[in-house]
Amino acid sequence: MADHRFYSRMGPFTLGELANLINADLNNVEISGRTVTDVGPLNTASQEELSFLDNPKYISEFKNTDAGACIVSPKYASKAPARTALLISKDPYKAYALAARVFYPVIQPEPDISHSASVGKDVTIDKSSRIEAGAVIGDGAIIGKHCLISANVVIGASVKIGNHVVIRSNSTLSHCIIGDYAHIYPGVQIGQDGFGFHPDIEGHIKVPQLGRVIIGDNVEIGANSTIDRGSGPDTIIGNGCWIDNLVQIAHNVELGRGCVIAAQAGVSGSSKIGDFVFVAGQVGIVGHLSVGTGARIAGQSGVIKDVPPGAIMGGTPAVPIKDWHRQSIAMSRLIHKDKRINE
Amino acid sequence: MADHRFYSRMGPFTLGELANLINADLNNVEISGRTVTDVGPLNTASQEELSFLDNPKYISEFKNTDAGACIVSPKYASKAPARTALLISKDPYKAYALAARVFYPVIQPEPDISHSASVGKDVTIDKSSRIEAGAVIGDGAIIGKHCLISANVVIGASVKIGNHVVIRSNSTLSHCIIGDYAHIYPGVQIGQDGFGFHPDIEGHIKVPQLGRVIIGDNVEIGANSTIDRGSGPDTIIGNGCWIDNLVQIAHNVELGRGCVIAAQAGVSGSSKIGDFVFVAGQVGIVGHLSVGTGARIAGQSGVIKDVPPGAIMGGTPAVPIKDWHRQSIAMSRLIHKDKRINE
Amino acid sequence: MADHRFYSRMGPFTLGELANLINADLNNVEISGRTVTDVGPLNTASQEELSFLDNPKYISEFKNTDAGACIVSPKYASKAPARTALLISKDPYKAYALAARVFYPVIQPEPDISHSASVGKDVTIDKSSRIEAGAVIGDGAIIGKHCLISANVVIGASVKIGNHVVIRSNSTLSHCIIGDYAHIYPGVQIGQDGFGFHPDIEGHIKVPQLGRVIIGDNVEIGANSTIDRGSGPDTIIGNGCWIDNLVQIAHNVELGRGCVIAAQAGVSGSSKIGDFVFVAGQVGIVGHLSVGTGARIAGQSGVIKDVPPGAIMGGTPAVPIKDWHRQSIAMSRLIHKDKRINE
């Protein structure tokens, strides 16, 4: 059960209502009037709560769950304990996401401009938006409808923010244009100068960074990530990209639609990433490359060449993932041969 | 000598007092009344200062030190210059830590609530605590005794903070409960949504993140680190954990007691780390794993399988450290063979 | 063309003036009176704009550019379209940097102390400097001439900042001394305690961190980077160092002059880095090492031994770069042999 100090819950809802809302099949229509009051993990959900099984790693928790109802794929339905009602879905994680959003819908911020916020000249803030304590909004900034600018956020001059945007505390935005429904987590730094200089023994010479950061709609940018503005071209984050914490996006990088960049990964300057590319944690992609649509890069890989669309890559330097697995096997064989020789 | 602009010093203390306080043996009891006024590094400490030798890499600095006194293990005592009094300890680094804390004890914050702090409704702040300028405390937050909430910190609604907690500037805390004597460094982001979504070509679907972050007693969390709240279960940092800078702890991760996580390491979602696990810098641990008590992971390793208790692992994918060393040797042999063939 | 909402431009300038200022040769003196109004990338610059070609990867964009003028090396001059005037330079990127700085010179901050800034006791702020909204300046701090302390920056007690220093929002500085012309990007944390403790099963014992951070002149420190103060010795960043985003510099590290540290790299405690060392992204350097002047470390490498001056290293553990390339080749050969055996 979610801690009521931090979360306010809707409901209860009947299993019938939920099955409808999440597009699942209830395993027993006779109980469609039974209610559940919350969602919860398999190992702690009570008879009044709804849980889910997605990752088969947790199947033993599923077998022993006390949850009153559970979202599950047809494949694992037979493993359920008898006391648990089943909401059967081909896509249990998606169905759970929708159910959890029924209990915990997104709450629109209450309109307000805190008296301790600092608002510059010629700023436009829609009257439905909320500016919290200590936030600083630069001259000429434009903030759309139903936005939440959290405490101590700093928004630079002329920044333009769309509608339904949430910006969490201690983030700084400058030289950028943000689409609708973007969610910027705390501590994110967007729009600062990229790492552009001419190396010189008499002192590196800074190259003025004259571009912007353009962030599309429905983008999430994780805590303490950094997105440098373009040097002349723009840095572009496409619609629907999800970026995790502590990620570095350098100047002039372009991400297509729906990319997923996991924590602590970095994309170097001017690389172009296609649509729906998945980049795992701690990956590094060097500059001036092209990574094709639908490519996937395994964790900690170092990408130093263009990646074709749909390729799955691993290792440093990154190679097709099957070759990377072969490398590990070859390596293991090699050292075991050495061990036998030593014996 | 520590810069008096930044540090205020106690003392002087006699060598006899110090030997007592740090549980060391003075090499010459006749000088137990001699005083030292400060601690300092081997290569800069003066005749009035106390230094220490811990890492044998610095033995030549030890031989040439001008320090008036030095903490050293019995093993290296004979290498000391004659002018240097010795405080002999089996554990010189620990003894130095205790001595330095005698000269530079932890200073309790002076109670105050800055007039430029923003304090929400129904907030409880113990009268012994200090809230600095620009800090923002959300509704219903509870702050214990002798806490320091530094300038421009943001604390979300209902967050509960124990006693003797220090939170440094530009950190953001939400959806969390913090134990006693925790030290949160600047720029730390705790309690934001984890990276939970259902990937979908029509737009990734966010999964509401409904858990908390629970941080135990005596925990240190380094600058600009990020700790996401649980998705339903909590993210848990056990008592006595030390986390360095720029570390990523994903949702639902559990760290046992006394874990040490070095800079730029990352632990992915739902992994369970036992007690006293040491994770070196830039390590990545993938999600849904178990790392046993007392395990150690070498720098930059990528852990993709469960790690048994006490194991020492290295490489990507991580293998037992001896095998990792064998891999390096095999690799070196292989390329030298290639070189000979080329010649 | 740079977005006029974010950038204010000087000019126009004649090609003759520019050739002079950037030390380039105009390919046709008869057009030295022709003006350009801005700088821009090859693929978007108009007939009224100046572009540049530096990286030969972009030569096809150069051949097709509409730019009115272009800075180019003698080598590629013949590839230019006829309509484009050429400013020929042996060092086109440097020349472009200088030209861009003519159009977009550094703007001195307008002197001001925001009424919502908090300034402690005995603070010295030169009257030419600017302190923005929500900034907090601790007791005894000293801020030189023409500095910009941006919104919500926190500067600790007794910190000393030179002239022409820019500190971006949501950064925290304590226990440090900053030289002239330093540029601290947003979210940077400088001067917090290093990761110094004695590991102990009964609770790790904190070692008081009693040093400072000393930052030289003309240093750039990228967004969300962290620089811990020394434990007793100081942490030192030499003149002219360029540090990218999300970089970790541990306690007691010393960087020489002109070092370049790319994003997400980390240098562990007490390592000494010589002058003009280039460290690529996501590199890790372990503690207590020495890296010689002019050394270069390839991306994601793990340096675990001293590096001689001028060496170029790659891999984990890092080896001379040629050996690292040989490792990749040997590995590739090995798995192809395995593949043939399987066939």
C-alpha cells in the first residue's frame, strides 16, 4: 500500500471496472463486482489490493501472493493461488501501468506564483501554472498551461516552455524550447555551453556556443542529467524520449523519437541517434556518429563506429552482440586452457 | 595546517592525551607532555604538527617528514626520522581519523530558521535545528534535532528527517524517510520517480512510482548522486552505507548495512546488495540481481549475474577477479604472439 | 543564424575586417568589402553568413553550402562552391572561434545585488559584480571584479573568487579559492568533503577533510561535475584546465595546466595529472597514480598504473593504445576462428 503521507489514492474500484479500463479479461465474471482499494507488490499486497506479474523472475512470489487480484499473462495464469482473482492481459506491465494510473492519476498543479519566486520582465506565465518558492524566471520567458515550476528552479531568459510541463527542483534551463508534457527531474541542467574549444598550448580557445536545446513533447529527463546546447546547430531531443539519471547529452546531438537512454550513459557531440534507439546504462557513444533507428546498445558498451538500423551491439569497442558473447566465451576458454597448462 | 579561514581548530593537545584518545603507544613516554597544535600531511607538517603514515606508497615522504609527531604502524616505525615522535598504532588511518576529530570536532549547527527560507504548513522543525537561506520545506515535513538544512535545499511534502542530519545545498528530497546522523552532500537528488515505463511504439507508458526512499542511520551520500524512489516497494539504503559522488541508485534497490559505493557507480532497478559490499568506481550492476554480503566489485566492472557472498569480481561481464587477471594476461600473451608472428 | 531571443549579435563585418581579426587570407581581395552578418553551420548558413569546415567528415556539406563565406584550410579550398568566399587558415576551427567571438563577444554582467540574494557578514563583493536572485553568499566570502554569481548559487563562508568569474545556477562552492576568468557551469559542486573514511565493521569512521579546492585561472568546469576538497593537502585544478559535465575529481587530486577531462570521467583520490593531459569520456583513473604531461587516455579506459609522459593509453586495464588495438584485432580473429570451427 502506498504511503498515504506521500500519495493520495482514488478508488476503490471493482475488478469489472478495472478490467475494462486496462483492457484485461477477468478470469471469473462472477466476481466482477468485488472491489480493490490499491495496487501493491506481489510480496506485500493484501486481499484488498491488486498486484501484477511481469518478470518471470518473480514467479515464486506470484505463487505465494496474498494479493486479492493480480494482472498476469495467460501463460502464467495457472500458477496463481486460488484466492487471487486474475486480470489476464497479454501485456501485464502495460495493464498494470494503466491500473496504477487509475488509482493514482496525475494531479494538476494548483495555480500560484509564490511570493518568494523571482519573475523577470516581459515574462508570460499562463494563469493555470504554478511557480513555487525560490524559483527564478528570466526576462521574456514563456510558460504554458498547467505547468509546475518547482522550488528553486532557474529558468533563463527567453526560454519557452509548453503546456503540462513539470520541472523539478534545483534544475536550470537556459537557451531552450521545451514541448508539451515534458517532465524534467530534479537537478537537470539544460542549455549550458557545450564543450567546444580549440585546444591550444597557450590556452584553449573557447568557441562560442550559439545554438539551443529543443526538447519535444512527452520527454522525460532524469535527475542530474545534463544536456548542452548546440554550438550553432541545435541539440534536439525528439518526442517521447526517456532519459534516465546522470546522462550526458553533448552539443548538437540529435535523438529521434522514443529513444531510451539509461542511467550514466553519454552521447558525444554531433552524433545523430535514430528513432526508438535503446541505450543501456553507462554506454558511451563517441562524437559525429550515426546510430540507426531501432538499434540497441548493451550496458557499458563503447560505440566508436556508425551503428546500422536495428543492430544490437555490445562491448568496447562495440561489436554485434553475438560477437560480444563469442568474445566472452573465447576469453573464458582461453584462460581455462591457461589454467590447465599451469596444472 | 588547515586553512583557518575554513576550519576552526581545538587544542593544542599533548602527545600523552592524544595517545590515550586514539589508543596508540607513544614511542617515548618522556615526551608525553610535548604538545602538537594541528594535524597535517607528511610533506608539509611542521615540528608542531601531527601526521600519519598509512599507505606504504608514501614511505619516502615519511622518512623525510618534518612532522613533530607521526602515527605509524609498528612495521614502519623504524623508518621514522629521529626528530619525529611516534604514536604507534596497528591501525594508523583509524587512529589519525580519531586524532583529526579531536582537533576538528563536528560542530553543531546554530539553531535558526532563516527569514528567507520557505516553510510549508504543518511542518515540525525541532528548535535545535538550523534552516538556512532559500531552503524550502514542504507541507507536513518533520525535521528532528540538531539538523542542518543548508541554503537552497528543497524538502518535499511529508519527508521525515531524523536527528543530527546534515543536508547540503541544492539537494532535493521527496518521498523519503531519513535516519539519524545522515549526511547528504550538495546536489543530491533523492526520491524522484524511478525509470519505470512500458516501452511502446505509440509512446512509452509511464508506470506510477508509488514507493519511497528509506535511508538508515549514519549514511553518507555523495555530491550529485541520485536515488530514485521505489516503484511500489521502497528503495532502501541500510545503516552505515557510504555512497560517493555521482552514483545512481535505481528504484527498489536495497543496500544492506555498511556498503561502500564509489563514485560514478550505478545499481539498476530492484537489485539487492548485501551487507558490507564494496563497489568500486564506475561499476554497473544490472537490475534484479543479488550481490552477497561482503562481495567486492573492481572498478568499471559490469555485473550481469548474481554474485555470491564474499566473492571478488572484475571485468565486463564480471568474473571472479582471478579470472579477470588471467584474461588480461592471456590477452597480453595473445597480442605478443601476434607481434612475433608479424616480425 | 543564432536565435536572436537568446543571443545578441554585433556586426555586420566585412570579409576584410574578419580576415584581419582571425588571421586568415581572403581568397579574393576584390570582395574584401563584402559584409557578412552572422556565423552559421555549413548546412544552414545563408549567403549573408560565415561558416567553417574543420572536420573532413563534413566535406560534402561544404561542397553544397550556401554560406556567403567559409573558413577553410588550404587543403580543402578547391572543394568550395564558386559562390562562397573563402577565408583560408591553417587552423580553421581556431579561426572560426575568433570570428564567432567577434559577432558574439563575451558580455560583462550588469552590476547588481538582487534584493532576494542573501549576503552574509563581512562579505566583500566588488561593485562591478552581479549577484542574482536567490544566491546565498556565506560570511567572509570575497568576490572580485566583473563576476556573475547566478541565481540560486550557494557560496560558502570564506570562499575567495577572483575577477571575471562566472558561476552558473544551482552550483555550490565551499572551502575553495577560485582564480580569474573561471567558468563554473550549473549544478557544479565544489569543496564538499572527500570520500575519506576508515572502513570498520562497527561503522565506517569518517576522516575529517581539512584541505581546500584551489582552482586556477581560465578554468571551465562542466555542468553537474563534482570536485571534492582535499583531505589535508588541497585538491588543485591548474590554470587553463577544461573539465566537461558529470566529471568526478576526488580529494587531493592535482591537475596540471591545460588538462582536458571529458564528460563522465573520474579521477580517484591523490592522483597527480601532469600538464596538457587529455582524458576522454567515461575514463576512470584509480587513486595515488601519476599521469605524465601530455598523456592521452582513450574513452572508457581504466587506468590502474602510472602513465609516462606523452603516452597514449586505452582499454581496461589501460595499455599503450597500439596494444589495445591489437587486443581488439586478436579478439576478432579468435572469435572468427571459433566460428569457422563451429561451421
